[in-house]
Amino acid sequence: MMGGRGGFTILLSFAVAIALMIVSLPSWIAWARPDWLALALIYWCIALPHRIGIFSGFTAGLALDVIRGGLLGQYAAAYTVIAFLAIKLHRRMRHFPVWQQALTVFLILLLGQLTILWIKGIIDEPVPILYYWIPSFTGLLVWPVVFIVLRSIRRNFHVQ
């Protein structure tokens, strides 16, 4: 990931996404926090699939596992699935309008959450309530902003 131009910029965007994931929010809105790290991962997998791939997804998920202190590997598995799907769909998604990209991102985020839910079921953790699915909806809503901001950063800093 560091080879070539803009590796630091990509790492910095992941660091900002992780910071947004762990920043404290009021309890009435915390359940609606979008998965910022997954959104950044999806963007970079679409924009630079030759640099950001499945291993990057695994590494980002592992970092989130360590930070959140949960079962080691659950986010790594989910982010691996997310990166795989984003890379598989990157040629199509590049040609989609932003609203259609947002719908595709929503489905990718749902599959990532299903992966985590599956892992929770394997280890016999309680199944989350309906609020568990809200971050995918908020991810759908913020995707246009994430896309525009990261595309602008990629173009301004000549990330290739």
C-alpha cells in the first residue's frame, strides 16, 4: 500500500475513519454511527483496486478488532468480505451515478454486518436488536459525501 504515490494519504484517511469510529457520541445517536472505516475501504477499493485489496480490508478490520476489544477477527472477516465485494464490483461501480453507488454500498455494508452477525451466532453471543442494521442505512446516506470528499483528496494529492 505504501509503494507509489499517496500511500500516506490513504493511511491518513483510514486513521481518520478509525478516529470517527471511536469518537464518543451521545447515546441517543451512537447507534446510528455509520461504519466510516468500511466506507473508506469501499472507496479506496473502487478507486485503486490495484493498491487497496483484500489484505488491506483484513488489516483494517483487525485494527478495529483490537481497538474495540471484541472477538479478534470478527471485523477482519467482515472487512475482508467488504473489500472482496468492492473489488469485484469496482468496474461497474465506477460508471454508476453516486445514488446508485450508494445503493450498492448499502448492500455491501449489509453483507459485512451479516458476516459479523454470523460470527456472533457461531460464538453464541446474543443477537442484536433492530438498531444493529441502522449503520448500513446511515452509510447509504453519507456515501455521497464520503465519495466526494475522498475523490477530491485523491485528485488534489495525486494519489495513484
